Amino acid sequence: MRKKDDQLQSILLDHARTLADIDGIDAVNIRAIAQRAGVATGTVYNYFANKNDILLALTEEYWKKTLAGMQIAIDARSFYEQLEQIFNYLREHIDHSAGRLMHSLENVEEAGHKRMEKMQSALEASLIRRMDQDPDIRQDIWNEAFTKEQYVRFITKNLTMLLSEKEPDLNFFISIIKKTIYY
């Protein structure tokens, strides 16, 4: 079996992204990508099993870029203010490309969850680092039954839910955060 060329895979994803951005997600298919890249359709199948595999790869790539951009964009001092910035940043980015990509995926729930677990873990690690940098967060509350990791998982799940439900703000959620971990 021939070794896959990471550069060609990246080129194929670039063409898929261009198709999605210009002509819409429905225009993304193996044949169109192959035609744009000037390769045989079989070559595309060497990298991606089907359209959903391509859309999953685009979604994962999009989230990696979004999380990297978020690290730079979030600059508030306190953790709870950073959560508000994160919420707004993600809401803006999800409403554009990522939301369309995620909603277009069919029958890939399990595969999608596995690939997105890495993104969720990266977000959770970032939130823990941000909490550690906020001197106003109480340190005496953490124990075996109430860990930072569990709390951050709680935050991540709720942020995800609030984003998916298109909540306009985080006021109530931020109040909970303030009452539970701040002096």
C-alpha cells in the first residue's frame, strides 16, 4: 500500500473547503474534489472513505483553528469574563462555517464524537489553565468530590448546550460560576 501524502491530503481538503464556501456543502463530493485537484476519484478515496469523512475532517480542522484563534482573542482578566468572551467568540464562529458543517453530517455521530473529543479536551485544558491564572478563584473548594476537572467538564457541557440553543447571553450561568468558585 502506498504511503499517504499529507500535502496531497491538505490540498484535497483545501478544495473541499473552497467548494463548501463557494457552492455550499451540497457541492462537496468526491468527484468534484478530484476534478478541482486534477486527480482521479480513486486518489481521493485513498484519503477519504466518503463525503462525511471529508466533512468530518473539515469540521475537525475548523475547530482546531477556532480554538487556536480563541487562545489569542480571549484577554479578559477574570475567568468568568473570559468565559463570556469564549462564549461570544464560539457563538460567532459556530454561526458561520462550523455550524453549517456540523449540521450537514449524516450518520457519523459516533465518529464525529470521537474526533471532537480531542477538541473538547483541548478546550477543557485551556479552561483549567485560565482558572489557575485567576487569583480570585477559591482554592479551598477543590477536593475528591469536587475537582477542577469535573467543574470544567460541567462548564464545557453547559457552554455547548447554551451555544446549541442559541442563548443570547451567559448572565445566569456566570452568576452560578461566581457563586460557586469565587470568594
